[in-house]
Amino acid sequence: MISVVIGCLNEGDQLKITLEGALAIERPQSGLEFSIVDDGSTDLCTAFLDEEPWSEYRREGWLRLRRHATPEGISRGRFFGALGCRGDVLVFMDAHLCFPQKDLWLQVEQHFADDRSDLLALDCRDRNTGASSAGSIYTSKRLDHQATVWMSVKQEPLVNVPVPFINGGFFAIRRSVYEQLGGFPLFFQGWGHEDRYLSMLAGYRGYRCMVNQELIVDHLYKAAFPEPRPEPQVTPEASCDPTPQDGIPPSIQAPFTFALQPEDRFQQLLMNSLRYSAALYSETVQQSMLDQLRADHGEERIAQGLAAIAAEQPQLSAYRQALGLDDANRDRAMEAFFDRWQPYLPMLVEAELQQIRSLPPAEALARIQALPRQLGSVHGSEAEQYAIARLYLEASFAHALADWPHVITCLSDALSIDPDYMPALRMLTIALRSAGRNKAYRLWLEHANAVIERHQPSFGPGPIGAWHPASNNIYMRNMYWLEVDRSIWRDLAELHAAEGQRDEAARWIGKLLLQTPGDPELLQRLTELYSDTTRSAS
């Protein structure tokens, strides 16, 4: 039997469309059952299940409905939905799918009968655009798993290809494996993390994840949903159809009590990342992820999160022990997972990009030169930002070693991608001045000023901060060149003063004074310029 678990939250008519589609295609010979989890909906999207013929299906027991009074989140919802499921294969899927292949259930059943893998993903094609994931592997951009990406590896569908992660829109797993993994973790809140977590945990335990993109479902992505119609809102009430005693028991995982209720979605994602890390990452990798999260969420939120994790630690430790993942076993499993899947884990490259900053310059330079200049997992402007950050950091290590030709080469390549990236412009001007290339030095200072002036009507007089579009780079984790506009203008003032162009030098000092009126150092410098002029005239 195949047991299908569908979670929903305010799906409108999409759940009914999905169920009707799933029942319209050929059923597996071993049978089919459905477990529906209404995760606190207020739009009556499961009301049709109280009517015939659906209520008859519920009485027959092959369709079950569980309603939550308040949302539990995807991971917890799927855990509760799987309770009582009797199938040898479980399918977890979203509540907004269509089924273009009439033999899909038969294909899924045959895949596991042939023992091809323990978890199976397929192609979740966009229902509106027809965009397909065929030829791409699902993965995470960063260690915190808050951003996913499809990494292109072929120009054709991947058929029975081992992969590190399965996508949660539709996937199948052996019931025996699901139970061995303890089911979906009860320590995730809201949306996010659960599919990559279950995949990675399966990999740690030696189970096989595979994708077959010749199997297809059509997925309605949330951004494509129509504007909601005015519907009567209801207050959800908890209820649950009888659960078969010969199905999955709740004892596969201990209950979990949260030490912190998130204030918003961002804190929710932060807590999911911290719990993911505590369960599956070594202490070294946990620290690397924390460095990343500090840049995104700030010290106050991180402190709150770590305090909650400390309070939850006994539960998290007991959870890991139940899975046989003490610190030593977890760390060995993590290293093996990273070693096997490294080409498809851009999160490791992003983490390495940050970790090497703490190394001595010579060692850091050698390490960063081993990183690729392009990532196959990112595209468009994000690919450009990675390439620029990679080149900029290489230049910074060469700068620390006073290797000016190396600095100039790297930054010239970075500025060929984005001529307006101010940190690269600033470091390049320093390198050109140090190398005695005065003509190029002047040229790039003037170009940097032109960039500053071009943005001033939209972003104000400055000084420029991390928020500025000419300073921001997501791969630099909010690091930026402090008051880069002021340092450019100071150099221009000194350059013109050295050439005897006092009025030009005064003009640049005047721009600085517009930002910091009454600055005594600048006023003194301005006085000195014209005092020198007076003495020369005498």
C-alpha cells in the first residue's frame, strides 16, 4: 500500500483539486490511503471533506482527516499526518498539485519494489509556466538552509540519479526507513528546513536518496495563487479521525517542547537553523553557521536563540541519542556526507569563503585560490556577486602581503563584472597608488567619485554604508568599506593638493564638510591650503 500524507493551510479549492487528481489516476495494486492534515486553516478549505462522498471515504478509513486548532508547521504537520499510516511506502506532498501521468502511483510502487532507493523525488513542474527542474539537483546555498537552489548538472532529466536532498513538494520514502529516522522532526516550527533535514539524516544513516525526473507532478507555486475571495472565516477546532492501530505509532519520536515562541517568520527560520545545526553539524560547522546568522539576524536575536537552544539541549541530545548520533558518530557521518556530495553543496563553498578570513594572509590566499571563481548553483546577479566576492577576498589577502600586481589583477577582473562595486574601487586605488601607477590611480579615483555622485540623488549625501547598492554584496555578509566615499574624496583632495591645485583640493574637502560640518581636522586642512597659498604669494 501507498500512504499519501497531505498537509494544508488555507488552500482554497486547491486541496480538493489535488485529491480529485490523485484519485483519478490508476491506483497501485497494493492499495492507496490518504491522510489529510488541516494545519489550522480559517478558509474552510477542508469543509468539503465533511460532505459526501468524502465523508463516506472517511468512514471507510482509507481517507483520514486531522484538524489543528492552530498551525503546527510543515514538519510537525507531516509527522502527525503520518501517524497511523499503514503503507509500505509513504508519499508526502503539497496540497496544490496536478497529475499529468496516469500511471504515477504504479511507477512509484515499482521503484520501491525494485529496491532502487529508500527516498524518491521527482520533477515538480510549474503548473503555470511549465518550468521544470529536469537536469537540476535540489540543494542549499548556505549552511543555515534558509535559501534553496536548483543546481543545473545536465541538459536532460535525471533518471534514477542519487542526490543529497529530496524536494518536499512530492517525495516518497519507505515506511521502515521513515520510522528508523524517527519521522519528520518535531522541533521545526512553521515553514522550511524539513525536506533537507530528513534527506541529510537519511544520508547520515546510510539510506539512499534518488531523483527520477521522468516522473512529473505539476505544482502550483504560492506566488501564482489568485487573490483570495471574500470567504467566511472560521475559528479552527482540533479534531482527528480514528487512527489505525497497525500504522506508524507516535512513539517513533519523543514529544518536543519549545523554549521560545518566535515573534515573526525571521525568528522562526533562525530557530529552525539553530536546531538543525545542533542536531546534524559538528561544533566547528555550527560556529561557521553562527557567524553567518549573526550577519543576517544581529547579536540580540542570536543571543535569544542560543539561550533557547541551551534550554532545549536535553531534548535535542535525547533525540540524537535515540538515532545513534552521539557527537562522534554525528561528526563522522557529517564529514562522510560532505565528502560524498561536495560538488553539489554550494553551502560548503559559501562557508569556506567566510572561514578563510580568519587565517593568516598567505594561508588564506592559497585556500581561496582553490575555490571556484563561478558557482554552477547560482545564476544572474547572484552569480556575479559570488564572483566579485571571491575575487575581492583574494585581492584583500594579496593586499595584506603587499602583492600589488596580484591585487590589481583580481580587482580589475572584479570590476569588469561590476564597475560600480565601491570596496573593489577603493582597494584598487590603494594598490595603484602603492604600485606608483599614478595615472591609473587618478582615473579610478575619478570613476569612483562618479559612481558616488550617480547614486546620491536616490540614496542621499552619505556617508556610504552597507545598505548602499554600490557597497552591498550578499556573499560578504554585510561587510563593507566604512565611509568609502569619504576616503575617496580625501585621496582626491590630497592628489590635487600635491599637484598644487588648491581650489580643486578645497572642493573635495568641501564635500567632506557637507557630511560633517565643523569637522576641526578638515577645517584645519582647508586653512593650511590657503595659508600655503598666501605664503607663496608673499
